[in-house]
Amino acid sequence: MPAARPLSAYKPYWAKRFGTAKFLPTTRAEMDALGWDSCDIVIVTGDAYVDHPSFGMAVIGRMLENQGFRVGIIAQPDWLSAEPFKALGRPNLFWGVTAGNMDSMINRYTADRKIRSDDAYTPGGQGGARPDRCSAVYAQRCREAYKDVPIVMGGIEASLRRIAHYDYWQDKVRRSILMDAKADLLLYGNAERAIVEVAHRLAAREPIESITDVRGTAFIRRRNDATAQGWFELDSTEVDRPGRIDQHINPYMGMAQQAAEQGQSCALEDAGAFDPLKGAAPQGAQADLAGGAKPIKLVPNPALARKADAGQTATPLRGKMTLPPRDRTVIRLPAYEALKDDPVLYAHANRVLHLETNPGNARALVQRHGEGPGAQDVWITPPPIPLTTAEMDLVFDLPYARAPHPSYGNATIPAWDMIRFSVNIMRGCFGGCTFCSITEHEGRIIQSRSEQSILKEIKTIRDSVKGFTGVISDLGGPTANMFHLGCKSPEIEAACRKPSCVYPDICPNLNTDHSRLISLYRQARHIKGIKKILIGSGLRYDLAVRSPEYIKELVTHHVGGYLKIAPEHTEQGPLSKMMKPGMGAYDRFKQLFEKFSEEAGKKQYLIPYFIAAHPGTTDEDMMNLALWLKANGFKADQVQTFYPSPMATATAMYHSGLNTLKGISRDPRKGEKVDIVKGEKRRRLHKAFLRYHDPNNWPLLREALKAMGRADLIGNGKHQLIPTYQPTTDGGYQSARRKNSTQAGTRTSVVTVGRVQRGEPTPGERSPERASAQPARGSAPRKGQVLTQHTGLPPRDTGSRASGRLGTGKAAGPTGRKPGGRRDR
């Protein structure tokens, strides 16, 4: 892995003499109180300002403050004019623009493209506090306010739109967000390392146009830019050629491995098949260039070139040919104009993008936007070098107030309420799930904090966070049990190009030892004043079964009645498109979970999450999933629907109809077509299979089962899916989680919600789509309001059937159990 300058190695900016602020200022009055005449950096964010390490604007703001800069925050400004953006005056160095912890489009629209009425990151939970695609809107207003101030974009929204991308809401391919926002620089991924370097270079009066060598950035390359000289350009078709199918045992297998598996020599780059002085392939290699691929451009060995120029005999190279360094190689992707109406070419570009995600070997990417004299190139530098444990500690140990800004008064900010007693212990995910945004944003190399830093934060919560009752709601991250896990060999890790370390099976080079996490749990729960530590983050159960001791520790001490995990599906067709393990791993985990729960004398439940309408899912797949749910006694109170987020691999499948994991081809006889679930009726059907128990869905399911030739599943028998009768009422019920449940008598069809985009909320924080607000009893829910909560447990029968309401008596605990521990069915 290339070396990176430590975050603590920079000389502090002169303004560090002002010290730290309890809250970063949001008004001129607050600036005056701090003795500031101006801000060096102003961060504009689409979220309410919560000074907590789970909120991006707070992390970046405090990190810049640590470097000595004066940082102001403008949170959720009125975007209808530029005046609110002038509230803190002209920034001395640059604007920082972010949509917030969530993509603004996913925050605003459901998976069915319906407008939500709520926003978990806004005081009072009110929707509409930010514009659609707010990163671009904010950047435009910043330019209007002070047109000569550089604009640096960041956050999840900008990160996933750094390149030409499919936009689900407009059903078309949009160009890079840089082209619309007119920002000077875009930082993708976790941006602490990049933002610190950029800030110090701008403070040293370096023009923003010359900052083109910072990892983890994207920018529009200026014409005749001197920094563009000396780059070796490789056409993307030399990396992944549309029109040819390569058999992949594992997705994105390295080219040398691929050739060996096919019984051939290495790929052209490794074969030594070229004459390095002439730059052309000999006759034996010409066959490999068939199909329209352009010859690879080669750089001669300098020593041999000097000999040839001096008239000396140049000794031919043997073995591998001399290639330019990867850090001076840029891959040219198909131009935006070429792929916007060509789904096959779009799928190709998406594959190449995902090949270049390992910081140890990734190359820069370039993509042209526009045609003729006005064409511009969007450059994307390789991903940032992951933070070390010491640097992670530095980021999380900054002096956060751990509270919303006082200007919000007593207003509730739902996202803050979800995570106020949780602790983020790591970043990143090596799962590689194709529908997930975590890998594209945070990377697959796990970045973990030290145990000392985590324990210190738990004590800080105990001592300073208002309302703490002794229960830590989560000790996790994107995945609960990847703490300090990673590749056993730094050399292998730096060279690996696979998108997943656990698919199709766990890599033999992956360290799966959970001992450090077990030790952390034990230390944390013995802190004085801590009554209980729960694990709220999703668990990677195929990793957990490698460590039965971890499962025992978890089940015995850290499960609050139920534990959520995400098999996502039961059928191999959709699972192979998701890159998720089969149900065998789930069954093994379930056995251990129940065994250790019984040994601990606890009645606890696994709550599996499943996804509907994912690419590669047939109607039969959903039918089989519904049968599995019924056979296992699960009634999902929340429908989770595939949401095509920008840049995700599954989104490329959704747009192109091709399985991009196995290669792509224009030849309809080659490659693998993917069943794409589009259209309102079919998406409703797949969601209805997940809620097979809801009488509102029975008419649709009856129609579908008859069309599928499975009318045998319609009936009142134990092994049939839905009954033949239709109740006169809508069958609404209230689940054990009363405050999060659909009120009896309300139309459940208007409260169905879509699945959350994975990785959008900051790690360690629960998804806002799984939060809800309960209206007054008997009132109709507002359009788009989230009212359901997946518990996987049946409603309680209190004998009040005459009123049409089930389970409305004295409620059970959060698991739906009666005090005696018995589960009602």
C-alpha cells in the first residue's frame, strides 16, 4: 500500500491560536463570541448540524479545526437565493459542500419514487428542508454568493456521482455531478486525508487548479494543463472488453489468474509478448488483439532506448515487459455521450470502475464529457489510503459536543435520537454486496479504532450525554463483526482486485479471528455505570460461524431479545447477483444462536431481512421466499425493495439487463441476461410475496399464482400460501412494537416502504427508513409516512377481535414476548 502522510504530521495553521469551539459557529454572532473576523472554511450541509462523529459535517469540521482552521457551518440553508449562503461572510480558503449523511434523492423519495413526508436529519423530522440533488444546488448558490471562492464537494451524494451514472429517478444516465455543480474539486469516500491536504495547500496559496494529485478526488481537467503531461493512457477496453466473455470463478478475477484458469499464458500485460523498443505485438500476439481492441501503448525501457540512440545493440528484454508505473497510468472510460444511450457500454464502464477500487493497485480514471472544442475530461484519482488505527482514534477523539446545535432548542432530530447512545468502532466493508453503497464510498479495507479509544467514548457518553440510562444501543459500524478483520498479507491485500473477500466463499487469506472484538465486548460491559451493551448493526453471519466463541459472547450478553441479520433471499438466482452467501450459512448461524440462547436461559429471536425486486429475481424466486417465510413463522412488517443507487453494481444490472459479474457482450447468445423487475405491478407483486400474510395482498397473489400455474398454493391448508377467502376488512393489525406499527383500520397499502440504500447513513447509525412516527389514534397517516417496523414476530392476540384490532392490549416487551417468555402465535 502506498505510504500516506499522517493526519497529525501537518504544521497547524496560524488560526489554531483561537482554540476549539464548543460548537462550530453557525451565525456571525457566534463568530464574534469566538473572536473571529472571518471563517477560513464554510461547510454547507443538507443535514441539521449535530456535533457528533456520526455526522459528516461535524467530522470534517472538527478535523479541519484540529489543523488550526476556523470552520463555520451553514446547515440546511434556504436554497432559493444566495443570501443565506452569505450568513458567515466570504470564506478565506474554500467552501465545503455536502448533501449530508444521506443521498438527497434517497432521503426524499421512496423506492417507488414517491415523495416522503419525513426527513430523519431535520429538526422535527419534517421533509422538504433540502432540494433534490442538493450538492449541485448548494454548489451553484455558493458560486453565486462569492464566485471567486473555490468549491470543494464531498459526502455520499457527490461520492456516488463522481462519474457518469444511471439516475433511477429520471431513468437515464446523467453526467458527472462535477459538470452540473461547477465545483472545483470533489472528494469521494471518507475524506479526512484529502480535505486536510487540500486545506493546507490552499492555505499555502496554491491555486486549486493545480491540485490534481490528491488521492480520492475528482476534478475537471483544464485544457493545456501542464500536470496532465507524462501520463500513460490506457483505453478501458484493454481492461475489460465489451464483446468478449471471460469465465470468472470469482467476480473480477485478476487477468493473470484468469489466463491460468483457462490453460493459457498470462494476460497481455504480463506475457512479455511485445517488443518494448518497437511498441508493437509480434505475430504470435496479434490473435489476442482480435475483436477490435487497440494495441497497448508501451513505454520503452529508458536504458535500452539510450543504447539504441547511441547505435549500440539493444539486448532484447526477457520475461515481463516494462510497463509504466501504475501511479502514472490513467484508464480512459467510454465518453458520457457514448454510454448514455448504450447500456452495454455503461455496464462495461461500471465493471472497470469497480476493478479500480483497491488503493494498493488502482489506477486513475478519465471520462470525456461533451463533444468538439467544448469537451471536458473528468479525472478521478485512485482511492484514498485507508486511515491507520491511530488516525481513526484521532478522528473520533476530537472535541465533539455530542449534541445538536443549541439553536434547535428541544426539537427532535430523529437520526440523532437513533445514534446518540451508539459507538462507531470501524469503517468499511469487504462484503461487496452488489446493491450496497458502502464499498463504493468507504472501501473494502476495514479501518478500526483502538479498544482504548472506544472505551473512552463509552465513558464520555456515560458522563456527558443527556438522558443516558446505562444502555449502549450499538457497538458496531457498517457491519458489526468486521472489527480489526482483514487480509493476512499486506502484499496480497495491495494486489487483490476482487470486490469481495467473502464471496463465493470466505477467502483463505482473510483473517476471521474475532478475539479482539470479544475482548472489546467484555471490557465495555464491565465499565462502571454501563448496564447493557446491545449490538444494533447488521451482522455478517457467514463470518460469525467461523468463531462460535463470538456467537456465544454475543448471544449471552449483547442481544436485546432479537438480532437482525440480512440473508436477503433464499434462492440462488438473486443471491448470486447480490454476491451473498446461501441459506446454509444462515442455518448454521441459527443453530448456534438458538443453542447459546438456550444455554443462557434466554428466549431470543433472529430477525432476517429480505429484499424484493432485486435484479435476477424471478416471480418464482419470490414465491419460494414467501413459502420459506411462512414455513419458518416469519411475518415481515416492512417490505424492503431494491433501490438502484448511483454507481452500484446491481444498478448497472438494473439499467443494462446484463450480469456484469460474469462479463458482458453485445452478442445476445453470450453473457447472462438478468431478469429485471420493472413496472409498478410487478414490483408490487414481489413486495406482496414478502407480505403474504397481509389480506390486502391476497387478490394480487391469487392472480399471480394462477398465472404461474401454482393455484395449489391457494387454500386454507397448512402448507398453502394464501387462503381462498377474502375478509371484509383490510386485515390491518398492530404488531408487538405498538408505537412503530400500522394502526388497525388504516390502509396498509399507503405505508409500504422501500429498502434503505446500504451505506447511506453514517456507520453505526440506524437507517432512518426504519424509524417511524406514530400518528394520533384513529388518524390517517400522511402520504409517504413511515409507520412500520420489521420485527418478524406475530401480533399479540388479546381477545379484542370484535373491535377489529389485534394486539392492542398491554404490550409485551420489544421482542413481542409476554413476561413469562412465551411467544404467542
